[in-house]
Amino acid sequence: MSNYQKPHTLERDVLGRLMFIDAAGTSHLGVYPVRAFPITEPDAGISIMDQSGKELCWFNGVTAIPEAELALIEEELAAREFMPVIEKLLGYPLLPPRVFGILKLTGAQLEFASRVRKIFAELLAIRF
């Protein structure tokens, strides 16, 4: 067991906020989970943080989290996290030395300018 994985309880209060109760019985209200590597390894390294950003508990991965707590953590992460997906490249006029483009993302549209032509060339190689 990790130094941070001491006996604790994670539950919701009457208003639906996450509450962490540590081994000493101290209640920490309004805690939130944070993924250590949300894009590359979303199931590895999850931390429970208090409102001031102090880490209260660390899990090496989702397999180390008790099932009831994992459900609460996943609910909270789903409400906070958003991972946009590129749906379509809408435009790409090339105006040296910068490259401009417009991407359609899930729920949004993004206009961008890049000085790095190689990145844009790689982006064009992806089929939309």
C-alpha cells in the first residue's frame, strides 16, 4: 500500500459534493480527482485533491481504487473532463510564413495559426 493510500472514505455530502474522510477522521469537503496523465495513460495515476490543491490520496491506477469509490471518481471526472475530437478540417489557406487553418471539433470550431509547416503538413495527411 502506498504512503498515500491510508484507510479513508470517499462519499458525497447532501449537496452532492465529494467528501474525503481521512484515517484520522478529518472530513475534507469539495475534493476532486485529478488524472496524472489524462491523455497518454488515463487509467494510471489518479489523485484526490483538496480545494487548495493539496494531494490527500494517490492511487497508482484504477485497479487500486475500491469499486464504490471508483464509481464516484469516474462520475466526477466525466463532469470535469472534455477531450475534443477533430471532426473535420474546414479550411487551410497557406499564407507564408504562417499557416492558418480552421478545424471543426466536437462542440466547437477552432481557428489556428502555426509557424511550423511540418505540423500542418502532417495534419493534412490525416483523412477527415
